[in-house]
Amino acid sequence: MIFSSHYPDHSLMVAHKALLLLKDSHLFGLAQDILNSENLKELFKIDFIKKEILGQSRILPKWDYALGENKKYD
């Protein structure tokens, strides 16, 4: 099955492999390897955090940074 999403967290939860289409290149491989903070920042131009939540890996945008506020996530 192939599906398209603009929500990397959804992809990380259900996909085994991922393809990121960047401006001048692409990345393909295991979702857990491809969907990381560095790659997603290059694609979306905002910061992401990767956390374990209830035993599952999640990757979420740092919305406060995207909105111009300066908060820290730990």
C-alpha cells in the first residue's frame, strides 16, 4: 500500500518505509530512519522533536518555534 501524507507523525506510526521528496533530491528507506528531526526540518523549514509516547516513537513539530515563541522542550 502507498499513501501520501503531510503529517510525518502519522507516517511514522503506520509506515515501514518512507519517501521524502525534497527540493533537489529525495530520501528513501525505513520510516524510523528517514523521518527524523534533521530531514523534516530541511523539508518543512521548522523544528521537530522525536519522543517516545506510550511506548511508540512520535515526531512532532515544535509549534511554538514555528509561531515565533521561544520555549524549550525537554
